[in-house]
Amino acid sequence: MSQSKPYAPKKLNTLHAWVKNRIHSKDPFVVLGKGTRSPHAGQDILSTKNLKEIHFFDPDDMVIGIQAGMTAADLQSCINKKKMFLPINPWYPESTIGSVLACNDFGPSRMNGGGLRDCIIGIEYINGKGELVKAGGKVVKNVSGYDLSRMMLGSLGGLGVITSVNFKVNPQPAGTSVLMCTFENDQWVEKIRELHAKIFPVDWIQAMTSQSGWILGVGFSGNDARRTRIEKELRQIFEGFGQSLDVFDENKKVKKTADAPGQNRFSGFLTPILKRFKLGKQYLHLHAVLPTGELLGSLDVQKFTLQGAQMVVHPIGGDFHIFLNDETPKAQKEMLTLLKNQLEGSEGKISLIKSAPELSINDLNEFAFPREYSLMKAIKQQLDPALVFHAPFYNY
Amino acid sequence: MAFDPKIKNDLIKILDEDRVKDDRVTLYTYRSDALILHPTMPMGVVFPENREELVAIVKLLHANQITFLPRGAGTGLSGGAIPKEGSVIIEMFRFRQIYDIDFANRSITVGPGVVNIKITEHVKENGYCFVPDPSSQKACTVGGNVAENSGGPHTLKYGVTVNHILGIEVVLPDGEVVELGGKQWGAPGPDLLGLFVGSEGTFGIVTKITCRLTPLPEKVITLLGIFPSVRDACSAVSNTIREGIIPAAMELIDNVVIQAVEKTIAPGFPLDAEAVLVVELEDMKDGIEEEASRVQAILNENNATEVRRAKNEEERALIWKARKEAFGALGTISPSYYVQDGVIPRSALPDVLGQISDIAQKYNLTIANVFHAGDGNLHPLILYNSKIPEEIEKADKAGIEILDICVSLGGSLSGEHGIGLEKQELMGTLYSSEDLSNMEWVRSFFNPQNLLNPGKIFPTPGKCAETKMGPQIVQSKSGVVA
Ligand SMILES: Cc1cc2nc3c(=O)[nH]c(=O)nc-3n(C[C@H](O)[C@H](O)[C@H](O)COP(=O)(O)OP(=O)(O)OC[C@H]3O[C@@H](n4cnc5c(N)ncnc54)[C@H](O)[C@@H]3O)c2cc1C
Ligand SMILES: Cc1cc2nc3c(=O)[nH]c(=O)nc-3n(C[C@H](O)[C@H](O)[C@H](O)COP(=O)(O)OP(=O)(O)OC[C@H]3O[C@@H](n4cnc5c(N)ncnc54)[C@H](O)[C@@H]3O)c2cc1C
């Protein structure tokens, strides 16, 4: 019995009762936010997108608790009003926070602000027994019991239905700036190596391909004196190497920096970048993570661009996105093979975010799975005994 | 308690005679960690030196259904390393290797027995540090830090242990070896590394740890605000953070502690001050002075009678010595004390400190406070005399009342010391029985037979807080072993 439309109740207890029933009758389903990230043909869908309450927001204590259906954009605007921000980077403004957690999304801000692991302080979810359970709390420091909120990060819908989450939020810095620099080729890698060795407190670094090569953005923040000094140091590194170099004060020149991840201090939405990349319908999107040293040391980013890839790279912290507009499975498979060859022998891992239907997680081989994958599969078996939380990641 | 002769023989085959001990002196020494709540003799203590030996020991104990637990330096304050069921203690202190220092990845890989402060000592010259800096950092091990998800004064700005661990190697209770995380920052799938950190030695025994290194700041400014009341000092904390300034550390020391540290360390805190607030700012040298001026102004606006600034590294070190050795200094004014670790929303600090003082009055006890004010992480030290049974009972009740306040304000039972044996019976005040059984369900994945570190974190069926906590303190001369 397959539902055509996702079931998306507005009330938590209705949703809870539905999940309990499914568990009782061992009837699998897929839990989604808005639900476009992965195809789930033939599965019944439960969506948490209509759970949108704000439980609490205490700027003085720097904490917020919300339901999982709130979108990233709404969360951003809510905390921005009180001059707070979260150093996480949901990829799309419309992503629900439940899915951001379940995918453990991150972007450029992770470099200095840490990822979700560093700002999640509590969670509520429906477990594999159908119980609505909590872990953590609403204070910024807490070691009372196991931190199950972290276990649910990256769980990809396979360990339970996330219904609420509590975050620690940060006050916005006094000011933010971005250095933008364009390069014809991958000389920026050398410059980032230099910057990395200088132990310099910048907030984020993002390089992305453009029509004429690469655009590098380096974000930094603080009061005027701090930013002036960082700008001076950055100019020393970059001036004379890129084709053009400019520093923007985000508060004043937002338009010019519309692509910069620091925009609105929430940062990292891929949407403006994807617009620039003019992607079609069935493009390839791969996301890879690898140690910083390997990215800066041995990865040859030009190889991907020569084969038609458009890229977004976060060199420190070590992750990058590859987009290929060519919709043919052959071209997409070749790009994947190139990536696998480049990561051979490294600790690098790949996620297949979007592709032609001919490609699947199977094509990633061992690159899809972290070292602890067998443990992940086993914990899924234990915590989902009725096998109701359908999630392909655990099935290989 | 002692080893069964056959088991002892088998253990000696894996290690050697010197590293398998069950003599009375050893058993007595290992009967508790830094919290002598209810000391229990272990069956014996073993001292492996490498992973292979450890795996063989774990497999042997597992096959014989003998309970066991790892122990680092034994500085834990919640009884995590107390062998509750007369278990075998596996001393991890000999896992002291530094495997790999990798500046390109800003990481260092070490054995779990490495003492916390040694990590920073290894990388300081290259401009890096390992951020978690518990006050016990000269003694405690990184393995213990991972198990407890320890904090420290500087975790206000940089986050607690979990934020500084990239990967671990673990021996599970059946002897299987697994690796979680690695040098890359995260990978697809559930964050099992994040889950493991803070599991209080109940999921597995850590044998290798890759720690994240953080660049040392260019400049550090240490301010000391002197306050006529604890309430004013607390308000200064809340107001600083409200302005969007997150110092590296904000530590409050009250008058009782001032008296004690002046007797031992003599940092020059005014004896008539009701509280001093240590505020440390660290960053690039450009811009930090403006921030320091702003903090200074906030302290003044909140009635600081004086704001001092450490003029050099010696003065700074003395302030931190006083802060970090404050627990020990209390020994000069009280024979015993009992430290709590509850957390409250920071904005409630001024009121809660008042309530703690009311509790002290109600029980006619002295309660000293020295704590991570920026995080709202209280450390009330309840002073009592262990020779007077009524005082023990009063200290116990006062402790529970303080934690009750924390929980009622939406706070937590522990910010960094863990639940262990000490607060397990109070977990029901924070979580529903379903929440707790769900956590136990997760534990049963890693530790299905509960052979590893049993009897911790979760309430014992059929016991309640009031009956449990009381007698525990009786045996303790002091809440903390010096
Ligand atoms: C290729 C692509 C391009 C896009 N482009 C744009 C764009 O240009 N502009 C724009 O605004 N948006 C864009 N989006 C985003 C999209 O419209 C929504 O933001 C998205 O559907 C929201 O859900 P999601 O895709 O993040 O996650 P979903 O597909 O809903 O879920 C992702 C994962 O999280 C899990 N999950 C979700 N919720 C929960 C929960 N409560 N508990 C447990 N697990 C959960 C799911 O099981 C799944 O594994 C794009 C999305 C994709 C895939
Ligand atoms: C004076 C004093 C000040 C303190 N200040 C602070 C502070 O500021 N912040 C703070 O957070 N804590 C503080 N503590 C508490 C304590 O130092 C920390 O909890 C510390 O992390 C414990 O480390 P340890 O090596 O002593 O561990 P132990 O006490 O030996 O063990 C603690 C727990 O860790 C487990 N464990 C040990 N090694 C391993 C391993 N290899 N694998 C798996 N589990 C293991 C044990 O089973 C036990 O459950 C303080 C303690 C004292 C005595």
C-alpha cells in the first residue's frame, strides 16, 4: 500500500501515533523534510515539514529549541533578528532542520565555527520502539547521559524520526568582511597552503569555479581593528597573484558579495552558486570529504574542471562539491571514476547527492562508507528492530 | 576480593606477573577515583601496555563473564572509575605513546594514557594547543577526558572535548577493535564518534585518540574584576555575553575560596572581596584591546570595585594557579567537601547563587563557589566535617537541593564531571523512564552484556535519590582526594 502524497501532520502527537502504528505493523516508510534530496519510489513517506513550532529562544542564554520542520531560512531569520547566528551551513534555504541534521550538512563555516556536532545541545525523536524520547537539554554544557543528539546527526532517516532540536547559537560578530580574489587556474591552492601555515584566524575559505577560472573567498570578522589587520595580512598573501582582488565589508556591499558564504552571517547556501552554474535537471552532484593535508597536498582540482566539472571547495577542513551538467550516465560515471582515482589511498569519502538514475551508491564502492560502516549498519539493526525507517545508506 | 587463581594465571600469560595485581595495597589504592563516594575494592588490577595485550585481556574477561572497567588517572569526580561490582580494573596509564603530530591536518594522535597537559607541551612551540583544559590537566588522561567529555575554563569559547576529537580507536567489550572518525572532519553516516565521547567508559576502551590542535592566540589579556557581591559578579558575566563578547574564559571565585587560596597560593585577591571574576580574552593583538576596554567597562558598570589586569605571564599564571588549584586549597579551611557540577541557564546565575547561599544558611553549612560562570556551570563546594554524621547528611541534602534548582530551571545535573555513580539516582529528575531506557538500549548495542563498567549513569532499579545519596558520603574524608 503505497501513498502517493507524503503524510505530513501538523501535530506532534498525530505524527507520533502514526509512527507507532507503522512500527507495530512493521510497515516501512521514509521520513523526509520537504523530500527532494533522494528518490524514494514506491515508499510511503512521512514528512516532518509541518512541525514548525519554536519551543524557546533565549538570546541571553544563546539557546534555541525548534521543531524539525522549520526551514533553514526561517531559523536564520528568527535568530538574526536578535543578532545571533549559527555557524552551520544548510545547503538550501528551504531545507527543513530535521533533514539538515539527518544529513549532517555543513559548509564553509565549519572551518572555524565547527559543525552541527558543536552546536547541537538537545534532541527529541521517535525511536525504533515508537517512543518519543529526549536526550541532552537546553543548556550550553551538559554531560548528563549519552549524547544521542550526536548519534542522530548524519543518521539519514535510518535511526528514527527527528521531531525537535535544541541549538546553542552565537552572537553575531561586530562586523564581517570577505576577500574575493579570482584566479585563472588552481594557483589558489598554493596560496591557501601558505595561509594555512600562517595559523591565521579567518572564518571560512571557499573556492569555486567560474567561467574564467576560480573565485576564492576568504571570510573574516571582528571589530574594525581586527579586520583591518587580517585584511592587511591577506593582501600580503594574495596581492599580485590573483587576477583581481577586492575586500568587501558585508554590511555595506552585500550585493557584490551575493555568492559569498558569509552572506547574512548564516552562510553557505548553495542556491546562489547553483544559479551561477546554470545546472540542468539531472546534473551530477558529488560531495567528498578528505583530510585538509591531503586536499592541499595531493588533490589535483584542475583535473575535474578539465573534465567539465564545476566545483565548490572548502580547502581547510577538507571537503568539496563537484557538479557536472552533462546528464549522460557515461559522463557522470567517468567523473565519478576520476574522483575515485584521485581519492585512492586517502581517507577520502564520497556522497552521491544527485545523479542520473543509472548511478547509485553502489558505484561509490568503499568510498561511500566510513571505516565504521559495519558498526553503523549494526546499530541501525539494533535500533530499528521492526525495520521501518527505510534508508538506503544502511543497505550495502 | 582477589582474582580466581585460574583467571590470574591466564592473565599472567598475557601480561606478566608484575602487571597482574590483586594484593591488598593495590586493591585498596584502586578502590575509588577522586570522589570517594562508596569505595569498592576491585577484583584485581591489570596494567596492559598495548592494544594487543588489552584485546587479549578483554577477550579473556568477556569469555569468563567477568566485569571490568578502564581507568585513566583516577581524577574523575563522579565515580566513573570506581569498580562498582568488584570488577577488574584495566589501568590505561601506560598507553602513553605520541604516534603522530600532523600540522598540515592540525592533529596529534596519542595513546589514551597521555596526560592532558602533555599534548599542549608537545605542540606549543609550533604555535598550537589542545584546548580542553580541565583544572586537573596536570594529572588527568586524554582517555578520561574523552570518556567524560571534559570541559575546562577555556572551553567557553572553544567548546568541550568532543569538539576537539577527530578520531578514536576503541576495543569493544568483546575484544573487537573499531575505529571511529579519522583525520578528515566527518564522514557520511551517524556521528558515532560524537556519541562515544562522553559515554563514561561504558561503550568501549579507547586505545588511540586523534586530537584536533588549535592555534595559540597571538595575544592574551587576563582581567580580574573585584566585586562587592557575588550577584554583581554574576550580572557582569551575563551582561558581557549579552553584548556579544565571548571571552575565552570567565571564572568566578567567591570569598570562601579567596580566603583559602590566599592561604596557600597567595595570588593577591582582596580578602574583603565577595567575589573575583577572571575574564580572559585571547585573539589577534589587533582589536583585542578594544574588546578588553569594553569588558572592563561592563565589569565597572556592574559595580566592580576594581578591575586589575595581569601585567605579565607570571601574574597571569598566578591567577590561573589560584583558579585551578582552588579545590585543593579548600583543604585548609575544611576537613571535607563535596563538589557539585550542575548547569543552569547563564542568565539565572545571579538568582541561583543567592539561592545556594540560602541553602547554606538553611543547613548551617558553608558553601564555596568557584566555577565556569560563562557556561553557567556551577561548582558549589559544600564544606562539612566527615566526623559529624549530621553534617554529612546535611551536606548531602544541600547537594540535592542545589541540583533540584538546576533541573527546575531547565538546566542539567552535570556540565563536565559526568553522572557516574554519584548522580545516577537523580537521572530520573531530568529524563523520563523512556528516555533512560532508550539510552540503555543504545548502550546495549556497544556493551550488550553490561560487562564493561556496570552500574553507572542509570538509576538502580528500586532505589531513589534520597535513600541513595545519603550514606555514600559517610566514608569519605573529603569529597576529593588531594
Ligand atoms: C538537487 C537539489 C537542488 C535543489 N535546489 C534548490 C534550490 O535551488 N533552491 C532551494 O531553495 N532549494 C533547493 N533544493 C532543496 C529542496 O527544495 C528542499 O530544500 C529539500 O527538499 C528539503 O529537504 P532536503 O532535500 O534537505 O531533505 P529530504 O530529502 O527531505 O531529506 C534528506 C534526508 O534527511 C532525512 N530526514 C529528513 N527529515 C528527517 C527527520 N525529521 N527525521 C529524520 N530524518 C529526516 C531523510 O530521510 C533523508 O535521508 C534542492 C534540492 C536538491 C536535492
Ligand atoms: C581537582 C580536580 C579538578 C578537576 N577539574 C575539572 C575540570 O575543570 N573540568 C572537568 O571536566 N573535569 C575536571 N575534573 C574531573 C576529572 O579530572 C576529569 O573527569 C578527567 O577527564 C578524568 O580523567 P582521568 O584520566 O582521571 O579518568 P578516570 O577518573 O580514571 O576515569 C574517568 C572515566 O573515564 C573512563 N576511562 C578512563 N580511561 C578510559 C579509556 N581509555 N577508554 C574509555 N574510558 C576510559 C573510566 O572508566 C571512568 O569512567 C577535576 C578533577 C579534580 C580531582
